[in-house]
Amino acid sequence: MTATEAARVVRREGYIPDMGSYDPQRMLNLVRGTREYGGRHQEIAFVFADGEYQGTDTRDPSTSISVQPLSSVEAAVTYRTYPAGGSTPTGSAVVRYRWNGTGLDPRDPIPTVDPALPDHR
């Protein structure tokens, strides 16, 4: 899938794509999408593998992420983390993902999206 085609998918889902790390020659690409929704800034990683759109890193968007390719089949998402009930970031969590040929496997724990819990994303 070309970068233009991948960007079109992200836009179709209502997000603005960041195509900075996209390489159509790589098996796995994660594209950070951003949007403002319901008065909240949201970011999510769109997964492209085997030349097709495969979904997103998580079901619910995060407040702030960055993506980094690690190899042809591995990538990392860095999630900003926040204290319970807080909106100022206090840290981050790096989650490595691996494309196994049929799905995206997280190699590290994914921070919760629940804002009532500490270290949520």
C-alpha cells in the first residue's frame, strides 16, 4: 500500500495522518493519527501490514502517542501516561508490537484508558 493510500484510510476514519515513518517496503507500518473529538485531543496508531490496513493499536484512542519502526515486523508505540484524574503527563510507557502474519501482538503491557486509574494513557 502506498503512503498516499494509507493516508487516505486514516483520513477516512476522521484522523489526520502523520506519515513521517511510513515505508511501503516495510511489512509493518504504524501511522499516528490525530483528531479533536468531543472537546478532547485524541491519537491512535493505525496498523498497516502485508500491504493492507489491519486496524488500530487499541480500540480506544490515547491522549498522546508516538510511533517508531523497530524492524520490518516490529514497531513501538510510546504512550504518554497520566495520574489518576489528572491531565498533565507524568511519564510514558513504551509498548513493542510485532506483526505475526495475521495480527499485531503487544510485547509489553498496554496502559489503561481509564482516567480514574494511575498511569492511564
